[in-house]
Amino acid sequence: MSAVFFLLRLKETSPVPGPYNSAMRIRSSSAVRALALALLAAASGVIASDPSRPILVPLDDAAKWQVLQFRSLPPHRVRFSKAGLEMVVEASAMPVIYPLPSPVAVSTVRVKGRIEGTLRVPPERQGEAKFDDYTFRIGLVEAGERTLNLFERQFAANWVKKLFELAPKGGGISHIHFYNLGTDRSQIGRERQHPLSDLILEKVVAVPGPDGRFELLHNLDRPLQTLAVWLSSDGDDTGSKFTVLVEEIELRPAR
């Protein structure tokens, strides 16, 4: 029986007039209202857990993120607030990772934000050695079969161990797919496997406007079974200083 039909049947039941029944009507009315609220709450929970609905990544709750560090590089100053996730880059680099509550087959990524400051990278050299800095990259950590063996785990950096711990028990990592903000529109569509790791695949998909604002919207070539979101902003190669405010991150599941 549907919740609406059940409530209608309760409403149709009319007690015989009388003092006792008047009190019963009051209590019954209160019970119906309480039941209606409970059913609405349950319905809301069903809607919220609908796997086809877009996922809005929380940017104001530091407890849901892993803010990691590289061994030999200075970290950013990171702040989570109602305005969004802010990364202050001062010749620094670090991984900022949001593990998803459960794996999601992502088909589209949308990010909105703004950048203040300057990345000192010539467009024609961006991504090369000593110029491998980007103001913003969003990575999707894809589930796969690659894991760390005992020897690799013993000597791996802490952030590498944390990355592989994102995989469910018995599983591993396939790749980290990064979607980058470039510095010039001529770079859009440029792809590569990162020269330092076969785990990392990159594609330039957008550039910020003259005012520093950006909206990255990218439809993936295929749905990626995603374990986590990895944010990266880099200024260490070029000594650049800038601030990134990520205002919205939306993941759209495959239908």
C-alpha cells in the first residue's frame, strides 16, 4: 500500500461523535501528522540515495577529506568553508582527496571556481620538466586490479599508501584520470600519460576566464568506476603563488 493511499484511508475513518471520541480524534490527528512526517522523511532518504542523481561533493567539511603531503615539497594552506574549498599555493603542491562513500560510475564532471594570482608557465611549455604546474586538476581515482606488493608497501610514501587504501578489500587501482585547467585555449584536448607515473592520465579540458573564474564541464569518453576525487594545484616547479577557491564539484553518474 502506498504511503499516500494509507494516509487517505486514515483520514476517511470517522469516529462516532462524543467527548471520548473527540479526544481520540485529536490523538489520531497528531498520530497521522507524525506518521506523515516520518513517511516524508523516509521518502526523502530514498530520493537522496538514488544512484542516478548527481553527487555534490561537500567542500565545507574537512573531516570528509584527506589532506596529504609530499615528502619533499611544502604544503598548501587549505581551508574548508561555506564558500568552498580554498587552496593557497605558495611554490607548493599536495594531494587533497575525497573518498566517495561507495564506488560510482561517473560519466560527467563539473567544477566551478575561481583563481587569484598568476601561474608563471608559458603555455607552450606547460607540462614539461620544470614547468609541470597547473592551477587546478581534478582527478578521478578509478578502481582496478593494481595493488602494492609487500616490498612496494614497505618503501612507498604515505600518500601512495593512502591512495591504494581507497580501493575496496580485494581490489586495487587502475588509473587516476586528471582533467586539467590549462593556460591557453589552444591546449584544450591535449592528453598524455604522465612521464613520472603510468598510473596518471591527464587531459586539458578548460581554461579560466580573464577574471580567473572557471567552470569545467567534461563528459568522459566512458564511465569510470570512481573510488575518490583527487584535487591538485601545483606551483612548486615554477615558484608560482596563487589561490584557488573551488565552489562546486558535481559528479554525474552514468545512466
